[in-house]
Amino acid sequence: MQWRRTKSLGQNANAAVGNWAGKVDDQTGQVARQVARVIVLAVNALRIPTAILLWIPVPFIVLVLLLALMVDGPARLVGLVIGLAMAAVSGAFWGRRRRILQAVEEPDRLATELGIMISLSDKVGETRGMLSQFAGGGGTRVFSRLQAAWRGTTVTARWIDGIGDLPRARYFAPPKVGTTVSVTIAALWLIPISIIAALFAAIGSLASTVG
């Protein structure tokens, strides 16, 4: 039943994209292709760095959880809570990274959806101009630059609901682009936090054993 529902949602999304694609004017389509090109290049350039960012804290998180299971009393609860919280951050980053990589696998479709996204805006010219400036900037800080650019553009709740049917472009517009930046910052902080947590867990486990 769930598979049928998922398939139905996917078919509805594809149908919506197909219906909207014909309403994108040439100027908007050109800007969308430029933006898609920048996004694809940036995401591919960040593929390895984000993989490193993802996997560095994993051994320390596992160590914290294992050491927490080896002790008794309140220390076990504290260790498990900290370990599971860090695992949740790592899992959120993994999930967002995976969806963004999938979003750029087909650049032509991404460009089509970006064009639709611009056309759905209440102020097409304003949105198109903002994205055109973003496309001309280059660089790998694609999500932070996108987030900053969107702050100067009017984004309504109706527009956010409308782009929900765009499975690729929606990750490069509010509110998901802001979530991506927040999750990435959390993943960066997770590296030193996981190391410190593992160190304290090891000290606590050693003290418990000696005592």
C-alpha cells in the first residue's frame, strides 16, 4: 500500500512538472540553466569533502555509545543520550547530502524545475534577477550564497507550497536551503564535539574500571 502511494505521489509530481514546464519563458529558462550548471558543479566539487565531513565523527560516536553500554548508573543514560543525539545529527546530514546528490544527477531536469520555480514566484523578474546574480558568482559555498540571496527576495507561503512538487529544485530554495546550511554547520561542530565526548567517555569508563 505504501509503495503504491509513493508511486502515485511521484507520478503526480512528474505530471505537475510536465504541465508547468511549458509556461517557462525563454529568458527564465536560460537563467535556470545557468543556475543549474553552477549548482551541479558546486555539489559535485563538494562530494568528497562532505563525505569526509560525514564519516570523521562516526568512530567517535560509536565509541561513546559502546562505552556508555559498559557502565552502570546515571553515566550510562548520559552517555547514551549524548551518543544518540550525535548520531541523529550525523544521520540528518547523511540524509540531506544524499537527497542533494540525487537532485543534481539529471542537470536538465534540475534546470527545468528551477525554471518552473522562478515562474511560480509572485515576482518573476525579481526572482530571476536574484538567481542570475547568484549564477554569475561561482564558488563552492553554494548553499550559504543561495540562502543569502533568497533573503532579498519575497518568498510567500503559497510559493513554498507550490514548489513542494519539484523533487530537485526545492532543495535549493527556502526553507530547505536554510535547513541544509543549518545541518551542515551542525555536522561541522559534530567533529570536535564527538572527539571531546569520546575522550570524556573513555576517561569515565577507565575511572569506573579502576574504581
